[in-house]
Amino acid sequence: SVEAVVPAVQALGYELVKPNIVYSGVGAITENDVNLATAAKGVVVAFNVKAGPAARGLADQNGVEIRIYQIIYDLIDDVDATLKGKIKPVITEVIDGRLEIRGVFRSERALKIIGGLVTEGRINRGATIRVIRGDETIATGRVDTLRRFADTVNEVTAGYECGLGITVRPKVAEGDIVEAHHEEESLPGS
């Protein structure tokens, strides 16, 4: 099974992270295996074998993880997940929609009741927003309530007018742009 596991693990990896097999062999996990993993700052991955008490004790003492599998696909999936975990995700901001403020109806401390036209995308209730005046972001907050006429709605799309209750600190004015956005994580190169 070593002849099947080693090539399968070596085939895993990404541009930024690849597996490095320091040693492969047959038989039970030994203290030497744990010492190699300690020096390489890695883990011991085993298939259908056990670790003796001395090897387990040394692994605990040195903080080396021993992973034992009975199914080869579980081993491969776990190594792949570990590699993905070592890659720092790229965080990308996605603009969901923009609304032009056409009226400010109430302005109390942080709560503002405004009306406007969705000019791009969509505005969702609960969305994270920023208020833009000219080229400058003047406030950040969220959409607390969203209404279309008398109805409470979850979403309003481009081309429609709506009323919003937003939580932001500074005063907003007609002509300001409310931009709804969220962040997405992805692996580099994917």
C-alpha cells in the first residue's frame, strides 16, 4: 500500500503549498518516524498500521501529530485539507449593489430612514454598507430594514425605489450613494 499512498500524496498540492514526504516505509510507526517528523515540523501519516507506546509517548512529548487511516481516500482527503489550511485565503470585496439617496426622512443618532433608487445590483436587508459622498466614504454600517411601498422585503434590485432603515453615524444627504458589499475568501490561483 506504500506504493499506492506515496504517489497519491505527492500528486496533491497547489502552486503555493506542496506535500513533502520525508520518509516512507512499511511496518509500525517507530520512534525514528516521530523524530523525523519532529525535525521536519511535520506529521506522521500512517495507513493500516499502529504506533507503539514509545512512539506515541515521544510524539506527545514533541507535539507531533500521528494520523492513522484505514481508508486510503480518507488519508488523501485529509492531507489535501491540511494543505489547503496552510494556504492563506485571498479576501476579495464584492459590491452587491448601489443605491442613490433621494430623500432623508428621519435622522436620529445612528438610525437613518432614507429613500432611494437602486442603480446597480441589489440591496439586501442586513447588508453591510458604506455611504459615499463624492469620492470619499463618509460612513459604514448596515441595512436594518428594507421596504418597498408598505411591504417589508428582503431584497430590492436595480431600477426600483425603496425605503431603508440604516445604522450609520454621520448625517447622510440626498445624492449620497449607499454601497452594499460583502467579502469572499478564496484560495490563491483558484
